[in-house]
Amino acid sequence: MTIAAEARTNAGRRFSWSGVARALPDGSVAFRIPYASGRNGAVDVVLTLDDGARRLPLQVADADVLSGRVVSVSLDRPPAGDR
């Protein structure tokens, strides 16, 4: 599983960050991400998850990142647009 952050600053600079992890026997994967999705001060960030079969957008709030909160996401069901 791969998680990626594509960021663009208010000055137009772009940078990216990504992480890769293997699933545990129960199918869960854990990532620690440095950026929330959406507007982060002067930076806009788009987060995506890629399980090898599809790439899905991920919404994580700034408060969740700052507090180190665990955010659970299920890839068991297809997103509404895939049904």
C-alpha cells in the first residue's frame, strides 16, 4: 500500500511525499503522515492511497495530523463513484 501527498505552495512550488507499507496478517496498514489534506496554511495538499488495484483520494483533517489521531479507512467497499 502506498500513500502519497502532492503539495503546491501559494508561490506555485510543488513537492511530494510518499510512504509505503505492507499489510499485516489482518489486512491493516499503518502510516504516519506529515500533512493533512486540503489547505494547510500556504500549502494545498492532495492525499491519495494506492493499493495496487486502484488509487483513492484520502481526506485527513489538520487537527488529526497535529494530534497524531488514528484515522481508519476501509478499502473493502468501492467508493460511491465506482458502484
